Amino acid sequence: MLATQGPWAASCTGEKISKAAWKTKPSWYIVASEDRMINPDLQQIFATTIQATTLTVKSSHVPMVSQPDKVAAFILKAVSHVSIR
């Protein structure tokens, strides 16, 4: 993760968007039920708000590290439900 994750741009939180992609495109969300960075209840609210297909895993903040097989399977499920235009 250190090699691929770039710095977070705090300025993004103040930017206005004209059209939220989640309003017109399908969304998927993994809720990490043992997350101590982002409250899992808040994660569930986010997922519900965007009407996401949701997977809840018993994991910390980085389920892709602790449960890569479940995360990969969920990504493949998402891919199989999206058509390329």
C-alpha cells in the first residue's frame, strides 16, 4: 500500500461537484466491521446513502490486506455487473 497510495489531497473536501457519480452509476462498498479509523456504523450509512451493494467483513481499516480473497471476489462480482460502454 505504501508504494501505490498517493498523498491525500485535503483540498478535495472543499471542492464542489456538479454531478455525483453514485447517483447514476452502480456502487459497491466494503464495510470493515472492526475499523477503528472510520466508524463501521458510519460506513454503513455511507453505503446506504449511495445505495451500494455492500459486503461487511470482520476486518480493520484495511480489509484488502487482512482478507484479500473476500475483497478480490467482491471486486470481481462488481466487474461482472458492469457493462463497458
